Amino acid sequence: MSLAIEIKELYKEYPDAETPALDHLNLEVKEHNITGLLGPNGAGKSTTINILCGLLQASSGHAAILGHNAQTQTAAIRGIIGVVPQQIALFPNLTAQENFDYIGQLYGLSKTSIRKKSNELLERLGLEKHAGKRIGRYSGGMKRRANIIASLLHEPEILILDEPTAGVDVQSRAMILDFLKEYNQRKKTVLYTSHLLEEAERICHDVVIIDSGKFIASGTPKHLIDTTEDCTSLEEVFLYHTGHTVRD
């Protein structure tokens, strides 16, 4: 199977930090899979995503998306990835549709194609009756779903999400996860971070565990469970590798 994302010896050190955020990290994401990037707080997940998206420069090492260098070919990468950040990246004083119209234009899409795609996604994610409502009046779950729609207007080959179900109600979480599985079934690649290990075990083809900026383990959830001593769930595998110490 081809690789959607390849990271080799990726190193990132922030000024005044005692330890590097990424410490010669190596990992691979297979094309057309749902892959969970897992790790405790401070493991380097968000730093990794920001480098892949061209928002952050690595100190050294290599990161590529579908063969494009994430550090030097950011324009090409921007057209093939959709990014859903942990924070809501929408204007609260604009309606959902106004947000989508603005973001779609940044991708160079026509107004007709923006409306067609946004209407399709609004209906699928249960927001069709709220397109004219200001984002600031949305509930937490509605904002999360709108955040996802904004990242998909240009039909990206790879969808990268940072904690897409954080703080949402059960119904919104179920809808988001079902949608990610549907999107993946269209031969799209999904990479997402989550602290909800049961969720990752349920929807991911593969998971990658990192800690302190280093690669720890990877494989299918079943393989990791079967090959890790006395573990019967992905959460137990995660704790086996990262420990029980609470991270700030």
C-alpha cells in the first residue's frame, strides 16, 4: 500500500524549551486508511500536524505528503489536504454559510461549487437548517461539525483532524465518526488525534503512539492489543507504553 504521509527523523526544538518537541520522529501513514496519532499531552501530536500542514518549520528532518515536501512545497500540499484544528477556525460573527463562502474563495472555488458542496455537507452533518445562523450562536457540537465542513469544501485527498470530537455531545460524536468512516470509504486518507482510545480502537485501521516527541509503537489496534503483554484494549496498550503518570 502506498504512503500518504512519511516522516523521517523529524526534529523540532522550540526556543527556551528544556526538551525537543519532536525528537527524531519517524512514522508512516498508509494511503486510504484512517490512522490515529495518539499520545499523552505534550507528546508532539500538534507539532507534527502543524509541520505537515506547513504552519511550522521543523528544525531538521523530513516530512512528505503524497510525495510533496511539507517544508518546501506548501502550495501543492494546501490543495490536497484539509485541516481541522482543535480550536474552532471560523468567524463567530459570520453565519456558517458566510464562513464557507469566504473559505471556499481562498481555495479558488467558484460560488456555485462552494454552495453545492456546502449544502451537501450541511445536510450530511445535520446543519442544513442552521446555515444562516451565526457561528457564535452554535453549540459546541455544531461548531465542531461546521469546522469539519470548512476543511472539506475543496474535496481534499487527505483529511487531518486534531481532536475533532473534544467536548462534544454523544450524538455529535457519533455523527462525526460515522462521517469520517464514510469519507474514508471514498478512498480518502484520514489522520486524526484523539485522547479517546475506545473511539480510536473502533474506527482506526492503524494507530501510531508517540511520546516525548518519539515514535513508540504502531500497527492495527488488534495487533497492538494481541502483542502487548496482558492488554485487552487499546487504552491498556497506550498506558503500557506511556505510563500512568498524569501529564500537564
